[in-house]
Amino acid sequence: MIKNGYICLKIAINSRIKQLIMNEKLCLECSKVLKGRADKKFCDEGCRNQYNNNLNSDTSAEMRSIQNILRKNRRILVEVLGENEKLKTSLKKLTDKGFLLDYMTYLYNTKTGSQYRYSFEYGIMLLEENMVLIVKKG
């Protein structure tokens, strides 16, 4: 006597083997048989979107987090600098507002050996006694 579960499993396996033998291409997301163009990879836009979202989800979350920190750093520098071209202030004032010193878009080394840490077009140079110089590029 054959149980229904065994018959269903056998039919599913046979169906999959048949698809492989016939060289039918399957959707990368849902494994449905693809019809149409020879280079088609997905059965519809929903499967394509889901596949790419799953593929990029880990990387995107980390990148979003870093981008949010960089934007927050920039907002803090804009707020503290105000209308000034340059401003000398305490590092504590920035960190109290949530500024994270380790996150920057690039470093700029001057000919004199000073180093600016930029958050987009706004930069800071570390000075003595926990002071910083805030500048706007351009």
C-alpha cells in the first residue's frame, strides 16, 4: 500500500527531474518554469524584486546605518557652524549632539601636516585641548 505523501513526493521529484532533463529554465526566486525569452531569469517583476531585495538586504542595512550616521554628522556640523566660514569649538559640544568622530566621508591632509576629517563638504580639524576647527569646503 502506498501512502499519499509518498506519491506526492515522488510526483514532485519526477516533475523536477523532467524539468531538468528537458532543460527548462526555472525562475530564480520561485522555481516556476519560465516561458518566453531564452535569457529570462524571473517569471515576473515581483520575483525579480524579491530576489534582488533578498540578495542585497544584509549589505543595504549596514550601508543605510552608516549613511545615516554620516548625514547626522553633517547636520551637526551645519548647525554648529551656522553662517560662519570657520568656527573653533569644543569637541565635547559636537559629541554631546551625537557627532561620531570615527565616521567621515574622507580625510584631507594639508601640506603643513594638518588633517581634516570631512563629512561631505563640512570638515573638522582636531586641535589641542579637545578643541576642533569646523570648516566648509568651497
